[in-house]
Amino acid sequence: MAKAEKSEKSEKGERSAKGDKAAKGSRPAAAASPASTAPGAYPGFDLDDPELPEHIQDRALASGGFPYDDKLKRKDYEDELLALQLELLKLQSHVESKGERVAIVFEGRDASGKGGCIQRFLERINPRHARSVALSKPSEIERGQWYFQRYVAHLPTRSDIVLFDRSWYNRAGVERVMGFCTPGETERFLKDAPDLEALWIRDGIRFFKFYLTIGREMQLKRFHERRHDPFKKWKITEIDLAAIAKWDDYSAAEVDMFETTHNGTSPWTVIHANDQRRARLEAIRVVLSAIDYDGKDQKAVGSIDRKITGAPKDLIPGLK
């Protein structure tokens, strides 16, 4: 009996020692972030891992069918941007002198570079007559109002240019995908938006709608940069984290939105924005090309790059 007890204690001791040795010699696996384990998550991507997987890095620029092998060189970008910003000053003088009103909407995938485009638009023009609007989530009072009401209050007065960093189209995108509105509310919005925009245009507002699209791997790369760059961490939100696993849901929402709100009166201009430098130049170029103003330098304005800029059907998969 004593021998059996001694043998049992010895086996327990050996198992304990092996367990201690294994614990000391190995690192416990880190818990994966919810975004990497949710249904629809991208295989092999963990936002909390400081190392971006090589296959995502390699595919990022070409993702989503982006047609260029390299980003636009910085020197070329800066030279073109400066020339276009000088043209924007001329355009602004025209808008002020003629009492025109210009409204520009920027929508697009999360991390597609909407804010960067708006910043380059406003960088050198007179801030007294040009501003951006980026509304936070609606207050309790605003939730009880007509859906468009809080946006209408920010439309431009005479001589002003207003750029919307996201807009009423939240209802067709994030609100639909994240369940912040009902299917009936989304359907009603998609019917009402074209009529309302047509009313503004008939009233004389120069109206532009931009949608910045990027490939999935590029989105993951930018999210990863935001997560691990201390100067960009503020840019990533809980909504962004949820978007990682909802790529297909957003794709379906895109198709429905374009099919119902893209028309001859109020068309969408889609820009493939995997290269942020090219995207910024294209957005400015589209606006400058659409409005006649004194002293326009057509050579400086240049031609729209139809490889990355065009109608939704040309750049969004799933549209006819």
C-alpha cells in the first residue's frame, strides 16, 4: 500500500514538473480581437497583432482592381496639388462674386481617405466662405426630427462652399449595416433622397457627390496603421472595428444606394482611392472641370483619370 502511494505521488510530481517547465518555456497565445473572430472576418488578420500579415501588405495597393502598380510620386503629387489649389482659389473668387452655392458630399468605405480629400480642398482657400461639416451622432432631439433636418441646416448660403464629411447617406450605409435604423426607414430614405437633392439643385445649388472606394486589403492595412500608430489611434472607432467583418454587408448596401440615388440630375462620382494622392487630385479636378470661372488654366486642371474616376457602374462590382 505504501509503495502504491509513493508511486502515485511520484507520477503527480513528474506531471507537475513537466507542466511548470512547459509554462516557463512557452508564451501563452494572445486572445484574438473580436474583429478577427467574427463571422465574415478576413482570414489571418488580427488587428491587435503589431505585425501586418505579408500577404495583406503585398495585395493592398492592387486590391479591388486598382489599376496602378505604384503610388503617385510625392514630388509629382505636390506639384499637381499646388496647381489645382491655385485653381480652387480662382473658383472660390467666382463663387463669391456670383453669389453661387456649392455643396460637396464625401462618402465612401471606412478608411478611404474622405477627410484627407476635404483637407486638401480647404487648405489654401478662404475659410470665411468655405467649411467642412462632420456631424456627430444625432441627439435625442434630432432623433425626433425629420431625418434630413439637421443636414439641411448646413447647406451653403450665397458665396459659400460646404463640404460634407459623411452626410445623410449614413442611412444608406452605416445605419443600415449596423442596425441603427429599420429596413423601412432605409427604403424610405432611398426614395426621398433623390427628390430632395433635385429640389436643392433646382434652387441653384451646385451639388457634387463623391464616393471613395478602396480594396479590402487596403482597408485592412489602413485600419492596422491606425491601431498601431499613436498619432492615428483616434481615427479608429468601434464602428470601424465592426466594419472589418461586415465588408460584404457594406458592399450590398453600396449597390442598393447607387441603384436608387445615382441619376442624371444628382450623379455619384466614384473614385478608386487605394492611392490617396491620386484620389485627392481627382476629387479637386472633378469640381474644377464642372464649373466655368474666369482665368481657368485648363492645363493645370488637367484631365480626369477615367481609370480610377467615373460612374458607379464602372467602378463598383455588382452594378450593371
